[in-house]
Amino acid sequence: MEKNKLLEKENRFHDVISTSQKKPWYLLLGVWLGFIIVVGTMAAGGSLSTMVNFKDLFILTLLANLILGGVAGIFGYIGAKSGRSFASFVNLIFPGTSSKVVSFYVPLILVFWFSVLSSILGQYLVGFFGFSDVWIMPISIVLCFVLSITSYFGITALGYLSIVAVPFIMGLIGYSVMNFVLPTFTMTSQLGNFTMVNTVLGIIVSTWIMGATINILDITRYAKTPMIGGLIAFFGIVLGNSFNILIGAWAALVGGTSDPAQLLIGLGLPFFGFLLVILNIWTTNDNNMYSSSVGMANVLSISRKKSVLFLSFFAVLFVVFGVSGINNIMQAILVMGSTAPALGAVVLSGYLLMNKFENFKFNSLFGWVAWIIASGVGIYFEGLVGIVVAFVLSLAIHYSLSSYFVEVV
């Protein structure tokens, strides 16, 4: 009975997580790594391999992920310290109808990702079993529901799947690329080219800036201490996303594809390539759906489980109308890089204000002003500079306006 009550509480987006609901660090790290390591981000690494040589990319990847990991660490700490989800913060910082509008941002982006990955897996299944291409859409539609199963049951189910799957994923990917030797560098170093460095750093940071500032709160709110939450967030990004970018680039350089599963197939190991794709996509997609369901539960004022079912149908629409093509991945990354930093900064500002003023009353207008203005300015500057400017400017605008017009209840 007590276990059922705890599982039910996992499915409420607005509750502050209690001590009895906290999870082991290794389970949460498994969830976070399972979320991060995915073929879609490896595709970004493959694209970057055409812009700079591998040595430059190695240096820039570590630098970008140290920056991104630092940001994730801050938000991971906040999630564990407060016990709040992103949707819970939105309810406080954007009171009234605004909270529902802002909460829709996460499901919109993440369900798009969910549909893209479901379609990728659908294509693999069709190729693996030798079906006609007409089966890609029907199978992808079925996968929109199958890949939501662990999300439906909550963070514990995500953790158990990830703990089992992540070691297999990393082992299979490592084996696939280490069977090939990198070709000699043909491009000259671009480290002295500020425009190129800014662009590459911006793309890498954009791959997980939304996860580092928004989704991480939904995971580390279950961490037993704030320090554990921060460390999980930091090392997950530094290890997981560096793995993504460098493996994607390596695979593209040696095999002409950023997808390690294709390399396994080329090595005569189609079953392991098939297994890699399933585990890799499932552990990312269940996180996409979990965070989306928390936000949509706020939008529709329904339970998180019902939200999962609703969003599964929503993902089907992306598949049916052809929006979920893999060619749209880079555009989605750029959208996240333009809008997520400013919104994350508003959440950080809100957390700081809540700790400075007791019973602080937020004005949703200040959140909108900070988010919109900072996002626009960030787009103007582009690359890593744009991301940093958007984050700092949004934090400054929201904190300044809210502090000047402070109101407590």
C-alpha cells in the first residue's frame, strides 16, 4: 500500500518531492545518461566533422561540455535542493494562464524529438526485417505508444531501464568505432577562427541546453542531496554529450555515417546494431516523454499518466504529417539554443528570489519580458555568444524587475 502511494506521488507534477521519495544517485545518473546518449545528437557530431578537424573538435567538445555541464550542475543542484519539477517552478513564476502557455513549450519541443526518434527506429525495424517502406509509418505510430511505457510508470521505471541499457549502449558504440582508424587530418586548424569556434561551441551547447536548464530539474528533484543532484547533472553532460559528439564525428569520418549502428551492421553484426538502436532510442525517448508529460499535466490539469497517453497521440500527428523527419534535427537544436537559455535563466532568477524573499509573489509579465527580449538578442548574436548573452540578459532582466517591483504575500 505504501509503495503504491509513493508511485502515485511520482505522477504529480506539482508536489515538492519528499525525503521518502528520493532515489539512489546511480539510478538518477543512469536516467540522465540514458537521456543524453542518443543517435540524434551524434548526427550533430557528424555534421561538425565537416566543419573542423577531429583534433579541434575534441578540444571544442570538451570546452563546450564543461560550460554546459556547469550550467547543468547549477540547475541539478536547484532541482535537488527545492524538490521541484520545471512545471512546478513555472506555476510559481508564471502565475495564472501564463503557466499553462509556458508549460506547453517543453512538450512541444520534446514530443517533436520523440516522434523523430520513433521514426528513426521505425526505419530500422523495416530495414532489419526486410519489410516494404510502406510499413515505416504504421510501425513508427505503434512505437509512439510502445516507447512511452516506461514514462507512464514514472522515474523509477526510467531508472531501471537505463541502468541495464546504458552500459550496453556505450559498449556497443565503443566497439563499433574502435574497429576503424581515423583518417589523417585534411583540414587545417580552425581554433584561431573566432567565428568558427563560436559557431561550433554554440551548436554543441545547443544540443543539450534545454536538458541542462529545464529537463534536469525533473530528474534531480529526486536526488538525496543538492550536491548529488549537481554532480549527476555535471558529469552526465561532460561524459555523455562529449561521447555523443565525438563518437558521431568519428563514425562519420571512418564510415561515412554518424550512426554507430550502421557501423556494426557493416562489421557483420546486424543483430547488435539493431539492439543498439532500440536501447539507445528507448532510453532517450522515455525521458522525452516523461518531461513532456509533467509539463502537459500542468497545461491540461490532468494526471501525468493521462498526459503520457495524450502526448503519445500528439507524437503520432508529427509522424503522420511528416514533421518528424531526421533532416529537421539541426533546426530543432537551433530553436532550443535560441529559446531555452533565456527561459532557464528566468527559472534561476525565480529560485533566487524565492530564497531571498519569503512568500514572494511573482508577476508573469516580467517572465515573459525577460524570456522574449533575451531570446531575440541571443538570436542576433548567434553561436555560443548568443546563448551566453540570452542567459545572462534574461537573468538580469527578470531579477531586476522582480526585485524592484517586489511584492510579498
